[in-house]
Amino acid sequence: MDLIIASNPFLEPNGTDIPVVLLVEDNPIALFAIEHMVKATGCCHISAKDGETAFELARTTSFDLIITDLGLPGISGLTLTKKIRAWEVEQGKNPISIIGLTTEVSNGLLSECLNAGMQDAISKPITITILQTIFCQFSLSAMSIGCER
């Protein structure tokens, strides 16, 4: 189980209104980049390098958003999403927003992502502008500063 817990060192993810994002990415360079972009927004994150770890985290931790790579070792981002959705139904929980990350989003792949239960899929590399757009789209309180309304 590969788990990286990191956040803005001045913010605690529990008991605050600061959104917490689960980042699921097996590529260390891509993970490093998105972690730093999330930190730049002043938000907390927890990172996982595989789908199994991410699923366990989703079951035991409250997240405001999940951003997952689709091509993960072990269970894919699509399978992860399906497992989270089934667990949410089983537990009577509200669905968390999940965004897929991939090298190229085609219409067919976007349909697969939506059918799995994701809200959207975006192409890598992710930029801070794209990340801020996602945060605004899902109205995450601390992240939505600067959103056009």
C-alpha cells in the first residue's frame, strides 16, 4: 500500500472548512506537480499511488474531490470509481466528485468515465488554470476564491 500524506503545513484537513482532495497518480513526477498545484491553492491533499490504496482512503476519509489517473497499476481509475460508487450506494452516502486524468481524452473514453460515475475526464498534463477551473466547477469553498460567478 503506497500512501503519501501531504498538505499545506499550516492547515489541518480535519475539522475545518478547508477542502481535502484525494490525488491518485502512480507517476511520481506527475504526482509531484499536481500536489504542488493543490498546495498553491491553499488546500489540503492526501495522495495515493495506486487504486487499492485510494479505495481504502475513500472509505475511511472524507474528501471533497478525487482526482485520479485512469491508468493505475492494479485497479484502474475507472474500476476505482465503480468501486467507490458501489460502496457509496451500499453505505447510503452522497457521491463524491471524481475527475479522471489521462494522456488523451477521446469521446469514447469520456463516455466510459461518465458511465463509471466520474463527473469529467481531463487530459494531462494538468495546469494550475485547469485545476482552478475544476475547483470552481465543483464550488469547493476555499478553492473557489477567484471564480467568476
